[in-house]
Amino acid sequence: MKLFFFHFLFALFVLIGSLKAQVDSNVKVRTKSLKFDTNYIKSYYDYLCITAIGNHKSLELGIENTLNSDYDLQYKPNTSMSYGVGIDYKWFTAEFTSKIPFLDANSSRKGKTESFGAGLGITGRKFWFTSFLQSYNGMYLSNPEVIDQNWNTDQDYPYRSDLKTVAIFSSVNYAFNSKKYSQMAALWQLDRQLKSAGTFVIGYSLALYAMHADSSIMPGALIPFHPEESRIKASSSIYMGWNFGYAYNWIIKKKWIMHVSLIPRFVVQSQTSILQNDSTIQYDKKIRGASEGRFLFGKNTDRFYYGLGITFNVFSDQLDENAKLLYNFTYTRLFWGVRIDVDKRKKKRIH
């Protein structure tokens, strides 16, 4: 039974791989506005909002040597930007993106990555819910100089077609200052933050994440510099625990917004690893730390809005006293949008 969780996630690899999906999609659900201070927040719930989007999802999978960072490993998927559109009106809101072949700037020297992603979010005044599923099949070593000091950027990157990852994450948070602070203004620009405001946040998170390869992801040249527990070919973890953090919207010259949030997590983690020699390590449950952060900068007026947002989620497994397996998921979003006062146009047609 101790490997039940690992086998479950490995079954997800097979299922997701069979989909051969090349399209990432994200659907968000919006709740109707609750009471808020109109001196601080303006809502565009009754407006039709159309947003052009460019986004990029990625993962940095690494093994960290806490004694000497010169021997750290960093694997990444060969991913590119996706483009699409978001439509928001009253209770309905949806956002869909996909890759455009002639705009695909992936480097052939980094190998091929198959990816699948989906997300769901519910953003209210007081409660925020977010979840995502993300998998990658095929990754390259992004710091090859760690195994070959003579490597140069004209060469192919070391590539592992057998390296797969999957992650499922969900969290719900409660905002204490919901009357003056708008998360919707920071995430989707469906509100406009009129004055600077922030809020403390508390919540709960659940995550399942795993990696699998046919052989150890530790290159032979680095084996002398890492403990035996780092010679993994598979690992899986599940955690659940509490979130505590702070989010702030800073308004600059009335129309510019800079959002910063950091939400650390304190979780109970269950972890299993399989080494190169097929031996299994079942780690004791531990209280660990994880974190989520977000940065956004843009312009938000009554008519138009645009900007850049970056979100990260960091998970880690303690392989040994001096070694960690790190998962750093990042999501970058470029956006430009316009708001249309549909109700006002209806009234003009009536008169």
C-alpha cells in the first residue's frame, strides 16, 4: 500500500500521455460582487470585457545540493507562448489559449516536450479558489555546463525524452480586507483598484506532484557530488496544510497598478522515492514549507487595460539532509483588453 499513491500518479502519466494534448486551457468562474468600498474599488461586472492574451507556462525541476550550488541540476520543458482570448460578461467568464505554429519559438536544440494543462478558479471578494493540472513529457538539462564545462550555446542541450512530471494543485484563501482590496483587479482586471490597499490572507492547500524517468535523472558525472538519495528515477508527494500571507495593490498616478503577493504554506507532506537500483524510500510524514507568489504591473482605465503578470508555485522534497528535489512552476501572462458598456448601448437603441 505504501506505493499506492505513486502508482496512482503514474497512471495519470499514462492517461495524460494518451491525450497527446497540445492545447492549454484555463476556465475561471466569477461570483457576483459583494459589498465593497466604492472609494477603493470600481466593478465592471455589467461590462463586456474582451482580452487578448499571451501566456507561458513552465516548470523548473531541480536537484539542489545545499552544500555546493555549483552541482545543482535544473531540468526544464521546451515550451513556448500560447495565445488566445478571454471574454467576461456578468456571471459568464472564460479564457482559452493555444499554441500558434508559426509563432512557436521553441529551440530544436532543446528536444521535444508534450504538455497538458488545465485550470479552474473562482474569485470572489472574500474567498479565492484556484486549481490546476499540469504535466510535461520530455525535458532538457537547462544548465549543461554543470556536466560539461566546455559546453557552448551552439550545441544541443542534454535531453531526456523519458522524463515526465505531473502536478495537481488546489487552494482556497480568505481575504480579511475584502471591502478595500480587490483580487479581481490583480488577476483578471474585472475590477479597478482606485486607491492602494492590501489584505492579510489565510487558507488551505492540497497538492499532488510526481516525476518519473526510465533511469536516474542524476548524470553520472555528478554522482560523486550528491548523496545516494539523489539518484532518483521516480518520486511522488502529497501535501496538505495552511496558507498565511499578504497581498497588496499599489496604485500609481491613479491608472497604473502594481500587485505583489506572497503566500507561504505550512504543510504535512508524505513522500516516496525510487532510486536507480529500484530500491524504494518511504519518507516519514513531515511538516514542510511551500510558497506561492504573484507580481503584476499594468495600466487599468475605464476603457482599456494591459500589463504583465507572473505567478509562481514552489514545492520541494527533502531527499537527504543536504539534497532537495525542487518543483518551481511559473505562469507568465501578457494581456490587453477593452471594456464595452453593453447596458448603455442597449439604452441608446431603446431611445
